[in-house]
Amino acid sequence: MDGLDMRLDSTLAQRQAPVISFRQIAAVRLLQLSSQDLEASISHEQLENPAFEAETRACCPQCNATLESPFAPCPVCGARGAVDVTSPDQTRDAINESDGMDGLDGWDTPTGTASMPDDDADDPMMRLSASTNSGAALLQSLCLSIADDDMEIAEYLVGSLDHHGFLPANIVEDAADALACDEDRVEDVLAALQRLDPPGVGARGAQECLLIQLQRLREVGKSHPLAELLVRDYLKELAFRHFREVAHAIGQTPRRIEEEWEYIREELHPYPAHGFDPDTSHLAQPATPVRPDVVIRRIGQSFVAEVVERNRFSLRVNAEYLWARKQFATLGADESTRTHIRTYVDQAQTFISALRQRWETMQRVSDALLELQHDFLEHGQSALKPLTRADVARHIELHESTVSRATDGKFALLPDGRVISFDDFFDASLPIKKALREVIATESARRPYSDEQLARLLDRQGITIARRTIAKYREELGILPSRLRRSRAETANSAANAPIKLKQRPTTQPSQTLVAAAR
């Protein structure tokens, strides 16, 4: 006990600790909101704070350009009826207050069909006019992603769509002959059309429509290689429920084939335009449209990003409240009035500052992604580089959590008309997928590696990964399981080694008449 010192030391030491201000907390809270949640937050602030004023501008939903009026044609892409307001009530009021009927041209209801009075609901001419609006909107979207010289081809293709959203099987040859152009140009415009929504539009039949939808799923990491194989090679057999024959042909169980067929029937739709046709809209549930947070445009050989919210919202502090705060001494206001004015003005200024900081952060992150993933925007998914949010944070000197909040739940409109999640720009698994693809490329066709063996081989290369993750990455790469790879190799080998049977001419017997004549 003698060696135990029980004295207390009262020496004070200074330490620096980060202190987060109220403005920073508000900025962080607004940064992580989605566009829908942000609209709700702005509406709530507008109702609760009399010093805060917000105005929603009319913007083109195709290219985000500001419109002079909700029904004016877009000055950039020429889209008509590009109404962008905050609520159905405001939309209805705007239509009622507009002059004439021009504002109804191209107006889409949530079901994808043009609105019309109940008295005209049974008028076939009104239904015909309503159904053409979806084609006009499709043409406008297509023209944004092709060259000006191909506009005539786009009009020909969209004009050739039937009520299912399909094109004739020989549409490429017909368009090339009718427009006196190369078939390659028609193929490029057709590919651009098939990248638009609804998925499968512009297909030349139900089979191609389903394959387009499966390709869309593969691009977002939901690959189904077995479903693609069945649709591509065995669609007619599946339609007649010949599950046992198909299972025997590809080395699967009939139960597995039936489960995949049920997935195809439930998750895919063979007639993409039914959700846009007034007469068949009840056959398909329309997908909820995703509003992009950032629009990416091509300018020459480079890309430019634009934050949508900057154009959509006009924010300001009420002028009367600002004037009253500056004139406290002159007005002789009491303390409660001063507190009321000061509190609401500070709150409005903090909210507006946080919103502007949100837009500035999203702009910096978007610009960095355009620079780091330029090849992805230029050439597609195959050119995507391994990139993490930490890489972007170091590039623009921000914290990784800030980049995560700026991209979480946000979407970007690409120059080709597709709307993708910001998550599609990041994929830290690309090096692992590349190594996995290289290992599978060296396997024996007769004895392919199982997922467990692939995990052990990658572990020898310093890549520790679970077997379930191997299966997930393999499906995303469109690589079949080892059993199907072996079955396909055996089928190809047997077909290559099969002897070629030559047809022999049948031996002809001389007729009795010739025999008699010879005698």
C-alpha cells in the first residue's frame, strides 16, 4: 500500500473536438433525402415557415430545360405538353386556367393514356388520338439519343409500331429501301429505340421482347442466364409445357425448368405497349416512373452533368420579413415580434443554404463521375471501371460519407435516354469478376470448376470470397453453373464428332418394258 499514490491531479489539458453546427446538421439531413422526400420537405417548410418561399418552375421531363409555361414546347428538345408540377391538383388547375385546348396535347395520365372527358370515353376517334400521344412521346425520347440525320429513320420506325409495341420482322430491310439508306444506320436507330421504355418496345416479336427485358435485368445486376437460354432456344417448347424434354436437353431437372418458366411468366411481359394503349391498359400494370436527379448530356466528345433540382425550384426568403428584420430599431417592435421574425428568417436562410450545399455537392460528385467513368458513358457497361465512393471522395476532397449521402437513392438520365441509379457507377467487384472470368476461361470443358473450387482457386490468388458470392457474381456475368457448362460442352462435342451421313442414291431397277425391248 505504501507504493500506491492516491493523489488526484487537477491539471487541465486543452483538446480540439469537432463541433457540428445546426447548419451542417441541416445540410447533412437534406443531402441524404431522395427527390420525392425533398419535395415533401420543401412543402413542409413552406407551410411551417412564413418567411420561406418556394416556387416550382415548369421543366421539360425529357431534358430538364426550363419552360416559359407548363404547356409551351421545350426550347431544347421540342417536346410538347412537358408539364412538371408538384401535385395533380395544380395540374388540373393549370389545365382549367389555360387558353384553348392546346395544353391537352400530349398530356399523360398516371396510367400512360391521354386524359379525356367521360362523355368522350367511348369515342373511337378520341381513343385513337389518345394512343398516338404515347408514340409522340416515344419519338421525342428517341430523337434525344440519335443524330439529326437519323430523325427520318426514327419517324419511320416509331410509325411502324403496332398496338403491341412490335415492329415487323423485316423492318430493317423495309426502312432501308423506303428511305434509301444503309441498313447499319437503321440497326443503330433500332437499337436506340429498344433501349427506351417500356422495356421491349421495338422488338420484332415476343421472343426478342423477352430477351430485351432480360438484358435490362442483367445490366442492373439481376442476371438470369437460364431464363435467357430458355427464351432464346426453347420458347416454343415451354409454351407447350414440354418441361421434361427441355430439362433433358440442357441437363436440368424438370422442376427447375418449370420454376424458371414461372419466373418468365410473372416477371416479364410479352406485349410492352399494352400499358400505353387505352384499350389494353388493363392487361399490364404501368411501371412507376423514376425521376432523374441529374441529367447527363453529350456535348461534342465530352459529357456535362446538370442537377435537376436547381432548375425546378426557385427559393427565397420573404422580402417583407427581411425588411422588417433590418428595420427593428425604426419599427420599435417588441421582443416577441423580434424573436418571431429573427427565428423564421434564420430558419429560412439555413434551409436555403443547406439546399444549395446539397446541389453543389451533387454537382461535384456528378462531375467527378463523368471524369472517372467517361468510358462507361461512351461505350456502356463493358467499359465500367472499378470505382468506389472512397475513390470519388479522394478525387474531390470530400468525406466518403458525404459522397454516399449524395448518391444514395439518386438517379441519373444518360444521353441515350436510360435512367440509371448512381449505384451503377460504382462496382468494386469488377477486379474479382475479371479474375473469376479468367479462371473459368482456363477450365476443362469436360470438367468445369464448381463454385467451391472457384472460391479455392481465387483464394490462392489472394482473393478471399465466399461460395455464395461466387454464384452471385457468376450469374451477374451471365455464366452458367458448372453442370450446364459441362452439358453444353458435351452437346457441342457430340455434334462436332458426329459422322456425316451422305445420302445414297437409291438403286433403280430396270422396268419390264426396257427388258423386253432389249430382248
